Amino acid sequence: MLEHGKAGRHWWTLLAVLFLVALTVRGAAAWAFRHHPLGGDEIEYDALARGMVETGRYTRQPGFSTMLYSAEPGAPTSFRPPGWPFVLAGLYRVFGEAPMPARLALAAWNAAGCVILVLLLTGLAFDRRAALATGLVWALWPASVWYPGTRSTTLSTESLAIPILFLALLALAHVAKGHAVTPLAAGILFGACALVRSNFSLLIPLAAAWILVATEGARRPRLQRAVVLLLGGALVVCPWMVRNRVLLGSFTIATQREPIFLGNNAWARGSYDSEFFNDINSAQVAWMLARHEHFEKRSEVEKGRIYTEEALTYARQHPARQAWLIARRALLFMSPLREKEDADNLFDWAFAPVGVLCLIGGAWVVKANPRSVSMLALPVLATFLTCLLVLFLPRYRYPAEPMLIALACLSVSEGIARHGAPATLGLVGVLLASSVALALAMG
């Protein structure tokens, strides 16, 4: 009993150290970028939050693009899902309307996410050392700490959503163990993910399907748990969708649809193309305005429908090119190449060895624990489907990266068990060194 108690205290000490490491590097990154102006989507989330602090309403703010939002000043909006602006507005009310306190709060939240990720993996009966290694890699992961487009102190949806995703998966893991309340909790947490980042709504039906297919027990209890999870998700997202139906005329979480168009038109190439937003003489914008009279005066819902219809029309009329676009998106999803956006590195030296290790040892891990691996695959599948249907952007893949890191670390653990530590760790060292050298060579 004494030895068991010592082991337990040692384990929680390691988790506390992990939290402090993750908090330190994220806090340092937030401080290093403290003088940088808001960029990208941060600008809109900040404006939406400030608008809520001032008026208590979720509305279009001055300066928002008329290619995306309704033209009417102060019009109700749901172009961006509401979860993160609501939380950011709360942080502004408590700490003042300055980005830095919010960034530090996100640093603490995502440091806690590293610990939750470890608890998730151990809850799925994976090796503690591999779980802790996963947490440590994610704590130091360049995309989560440093890259401007994705770092977890950025005022964007992923910074809030990913730790919630870990909690939702942790609840889902306990559903498999037959706990009565956890299906509802899992559904509520997946619903919260969807309100923060709307493409996460895919996870609600995927999680319900996983309960039906992958958990043990008779069919009727599995069906009941799946239904309860769906109800939990609906309880969270449906009130907001009803609000949008009443105010905007669309039963949806978010009205944003222009990424569908950006990924499926004559200019599309499978990856992100910033020409639509960054070029004042954008050919895509000119084409849209010429094709649809008074486009900028339409509501954001109407604009979303037009973007979707144009994307579908292009896909139907150009099936061969559409197949090429989909194939390129699929290849890019597991590629270490990155867009040169927001000063990101052209070559992701950290992701390259993770992708290789997943390919080498993934089959071993799946064979050893297929049910648990299939659950970890849910966020990967949701983000992969999003990229296939829309376009590839490292930020779109980012929510899947902790699961891919977990698979890579578990692959290393299996490799050590099968082939010994020297050979396996030697391979990891070679992959990492080669990746870093290639990144330096590419500049």
C-alpha cells in the first residue's frame, strides 16, 4: 500500500512538472510576442468580444469585410461561431480589454490541456511513459508554442477548443467503461467544441457512431448511450442555431462558407490561397462581384449560400480537376510542408518525424489497442474530412496533431518493446536530425 501511495504521488508530481513546463514555454511565447499587433482572425475575434462588452450583443463590427458579413452596421452575425468571442468578452470584463491577460489565461488553459491529454491516454490503457512523452512533446510542440498561425496563446478558436476536445474525449473514454452520466457529459463537451469551432460539430455524430460500433455490451445499452450523447450535443448547439434561424434565417452554428469556395474554384490548388483576402485587385473577388449583382449588399447568409453554390457548381463541371484537388489535399494533410503564411516555417521539422513514425508503427499500435486508437482517430478523421472538402491549411490540421503525436509516441513504445531501445531511439534520432537539417537547408 505504501509503495502504491508513493507511486501515485510520483505520478502526480510528474504531471505537475509537465503543467509547469507547458505553462512556462507558453507564457514565454506570449511575452515574446507582447508587442506584436493582432493579426489574422484575431482582429475579428477581438472586435466581436469588445462589441459584446460594450453592447451585450453579438453583431457585425466596423471594418468587417462586406465580402463576408452583412453590410448593415450592427447587424446580428454568426459568421464566426460564438464560443470563443463569448469567453474572450468574459476575460475582457474581468481583466480589461487588453490581449495580454487573455493570452496568459490561454497559456494556463493549454498547459492544463497537456495534462488532460496524458490522463486521456492513460485512461485508454496506454503505457504511462508513452502518455507522458506525448504530453511533453505537445507541451513543446512548435505549432502549439511558437508558429504564429496556430500557437496556443493566439486569440483564436483552437486555443480554447483543443483542451475542451481533450476533455470530451476523456469523457468518451469513460463511456466505453459503462459510466452512466458520461455520455451526456461527452455530448455537452463535444457541443461546446462545436460552438467554439464549428467544423468540430462533425465529432458529435462521429462519437455517437463510435459508441455504437466500438464499445462493448448489448446493442440496446450502446444505442441508449449514443442517443444520450447526441442529446447532450444538441442541448448545447441547438439554442444558438435557433437564435440564428430567428435572427438570420438559417439554422446553423456559423454562416461562414467562403473557405468552401476558396478550395473549389478555378484559382484553387488544394492549399490555402491568400489572394482572395490580401490582394486589393483579387481576381476571385472581381469574378464574384461581376457574377452576382449587389453581392456586397446581401446578408451574410445569402453570401454563404452563393459561395457554397459556386463551389458545388465548379466541382460538378470540372470532375477531373476536382479529383486532383482532393488528392492534393489528402497528400498535404500528412505532409510537413507549410504555407508561408504569418511567417510560418516552410518546412515543419517537428511534424515530419511524427508523420513517418505514425506510418512505421501505426499498425502495431492499432493491433495492440484497436478500440482506443479508433477513438483517438475521431479528431483526425473530422479534420481530414474538413480538409478534403474545403482546402488544406496547417491550421486546419492542427487539432489533429496531438492525436498524431500520441500515435507516434505509442509507436516508439511498441518499437522499443519489439526491437529494443537502442535501435528504436536511434531511428527517432536519425529522423529528427534529418528533419532539422532539411528545415535549415530550406530556410
